[in-house]
Amino acid sequence: MAYAARMTTTPRSTPELLPFTGNEEADKLIASDPIALLVGFALDQQVTVQKAFSGPLEIRRRLGHLDPARIAAMDPVELAGIFRERPAIHRFPAAMAERVQALCAFVVERYDGDASRVWTEAESGADLRRRLSELPGIGDMKVRSLLALLIKQYGVRPPGWETELPEHPTLGGVTTAEELAEYQAQKRAHKAAMRKTTG
């Protein structure tokens, strides 16, 4: 089945954009393309939110597509080279190329290349959390952000979703550039406080 055809499976609702980058095209891509969204979360480590979620658009520009099957089948050395092209996709381009390729391979193997099936086919809130937790490069903090995002902004609400919704602020609750700035300021303050207590 062609990638374009698989994309007909959509969430219950889709936001027009996710204000994570400041670039309208990048923000619309991560909102509308499930694999772009997951790749953005995979890249969201040791770089700014803006840099991480700009990655999917830049990868698409360099490859000409974001087809998970084609990315999974690429020569890893070639993909790492594409990530290293200036400006680099990430501050750790080789490691992140490997992470994105592993994520794409998992989506192809488990969900026939349709990343939206991770959440559209979840049978319960707990099942949704489990499915997100299985994704390569998506740790516990990212799982919580994705849960909040899918529940609040995509209307993904399988039975029992209420018990899985994080009570603390996450990136998933951000709907404006102003909220993103506030979220990032809170995150910086929290990290600074943690450094003081551990130092």
C-alpha cells in the first residue's frame, strides 16, 4: 500500500498547527503528519523544542519525503550524512539519524508504516500509554507529553484516558507561542532548582 494512501487514516480531530517551532510550515507538518510528529518527539533531546520539531520538515526537504518505509530501508551511513549536512538536523546527528531510523522501522513493522495507528487503534488509555512507550526514542517524559497532546489537542480518548492524562504541565498542553515560552521558562526554572538540590 502506498504511503500516501495510508495517510487517509486520521485522528479524531487534527489541530491546524502545533506552535512548537515558530515556522508555520514546520508547525503544520508536525500537526498533520503523524510520523513527523513522532520524529519531532524523538529529536526532542538536548536541543530546544524549536530545533527538535523543525527537524521533520528539514528531513523531508533533504530526502524529498517522510515515508517511514523508505527511511527504514536507507543505508544508515547515508542517512547519518544527511543529518550531518549543515545546518545539522541535531547536535548529535549520527545518533539521532539512528534513532529516527529505528523509529521508522518500528512503525513499518508494527503499524504497516501508518504512525497514526499507534493512537487510533488504542483500546484503552493504558493501551495508548503502552503503545507510546514501545516507540524507539520515546521515553517516559515524552510519553506523558504525547498523551497530553493526543488527548487535549487531537481528541484521542479511548476508555480510561482520564487516568493517563498527566496532571503537571507538558509540551502537549501548549497551543500558542506564548504558552510555549512559558512552558520553556518553567522547565528551565525546574532544571535550575534540581541542579541546586543535587549540587
